[in-house]
Amino acid sequence: VPEKYLESVLRVLKEDILKRGISTGGVGSRYILQILCKYGLHSIAMDLATNTSSPSWGYFLREGPGTMWESWDGTAYVSYRFSKNHPMFGGGIGVWFYTHVVGIRIRVDEILLRPISGYVETIKVANASLKTLKGIVYFGWNY
């Protein structure tokens, strides 16, 4: 987004999320949490990640086997036409969790271990492990 439109785009994005929840569909959902965090909208990202109404990741966890469904509108729950195992759509929340909430960031020649301060007050405990080319990274924290 060109810099001159960024403020307007973020305002409309926030308004849309507050009105409708996640509306990016399967492909866009991979990026929405990271984009929100990039622009300091951590509380909105947390609200999206913990929402349990349809459509949301929390709804999938609450109503199904804990996998990502092909249909974001919840129809996979009542229909066998849609797959209930689409892991490519769920990658965004996993990446967001270990990079932003837990605080594991992998760089070319270093590993940073630092949670985003906006989540430390909301979540009392967070931990994760991540396989890297140099071994497994374990990190966690308690508040």
C-alpha cells in the first residue's frame, strides 16, 4: 500500500474486522495477523485469534477436530462436501503465535527470543518449540 493511503487502509481494515471479524478467506488468513502486528494493532490480532464465533480459528477448534476447514463460513461442520483438513489455511495463526506471542524469531544468523509486550499482560503463559536447520528452539515465558 502506498504510504499516502496507509492510514486510510488501516482504518477501514480495523472497522471491517470490528464489524465482521475475519473476512479474508482462507488464503488471506495466513497473513492478516502478521499485518495487524506490523502496524501495531496487536489487540485486534489477539481478538481475531481468540474469537470463537464463525468464521474463526477458535470456532474450528470449538466445533471440530481442531483442524482448518475448507469452508470459512462453518458449512463444513454440517456438510460433507467440504474438507475439514486444510492446513495451508491455518499456517498464519501458528506463525503468529510463535513469532509474536511466544517471541521466537529466526534470522539468517541469529535467533531472537523476545515476546511482543502487548501480549504479556493478556496471556499468562506461552511456550513453543520450533525446528530449525540448527536444531530445535524451545522458548516460553510466564507472566
